[in-house]
Amino acid sequence: MKVDWEKIKFDESGLIPTVVQDAQSKEVLMMAYMNKESLQKTIESGQTWFWSRSRQQLWHKGATSGNTQQVNNIALDCDGDTLLIKVEPAGPACHENTYSCFRSLNGESEPMGSDRFNIIANLETLIAKRHAERPEGAYTTYLFEEGVDKILKKVGEEASEVIIAAKNRDHDELRYETSDLIYHLLVLLREQQLSFDEVLNELSKRFES
């Protein structure tokens, strides 16, 4: 990656705030600081490196925990004083072992809004959290622990059940089985590290052609 260092405005301490975002779910995972050396290491290694202001040293995200972040893209904001890095996380971003470092101020979940497709985005984020945190007893955790063969089996089963429900003209069953199929497809996309946005982009290309 060729970098125009003149455009990057490090502060008086030689640092720049860096927002880290999940490339698939678009969830903001964390905010940390980089200096020129950590940014260079990030570019060269393909994994995130930061500057610890408390320890006054470089740190490789996931070096001890294994929760590394594979870099997908690095962007600079219009003022040149903030970085946005899109990553594929190998585990929780937070030292408290949660998917994201950010919490709602009132402890409540964020409202879904009026967009009728927000549930897909919310579900994709939830699946990403399960993939990172692996809470015991969660069905999604079970699928990820069993691996791709189990996930593929469930996708096949749910697809068959959608066909049967449609053949029987059973709208209640079709609604239920279609929901199951969409959920398992999203789990499969997460396991394959393929974002739903890429699927939407493919649909857009076909619509425009």
C-alpha cells in the first residue's frame, strides 16, 4: 500500500485516533491510537498495531489473546486527523472479552429504526458477536464450534423445508422455515468471512445489467 504521509495529521504527540470497524457487520469494535510506526507495521503485517498511551509502547492487537484483526481496508477522514480501519476480527475486540468495546449508555439495546431491513443488519451483528464471544449454551456458538459441515447441513435442511412448505401452500410454515434459512445463511456467510454487503452488491450488479 502506497501511503501519502503528508496527508496524515498526527497530533503533537505523534498520534492519530483510529476507529476499528468489522468489515462484515459494520459494527464499530474499538478506538485506539496509532503513531507512524504502528501504522507502518499495520500496513506491512496486515494486522492491527497501535500505540499504548498508558504503557508508552507499541502493541500488536491479539498478540497475547489471539484475538487478532486482519486488515481489510484503511481510510483517512476528510480532515486527515482520524483513521478508519475495516478488519476481519479473529475474536473479541474488547479486553473484557466482548465483541465490541462500546456499550449503550443506558444499558439498553439500540432501537431498530423504521427500515424494514434493519433486522438483517441486527442479526448479522448478533451472529458476529456470537462468532467472536462464543457464549456457552447459545445455538449460534454450537454451529460455529461444530464447523462448516454442520452449518452446510443446516442450510440444506432448511432449504428443503422451505420447498416443502411452499409446495404445501402453508404460509405459516413457509414464514417460519424461510426465517430459519435466512438465519443459517447469515451464519454461513460469517463462517466464510463473506459480508452480506457483497451479496447485496452482486444483486445490484445484476439489477443494473
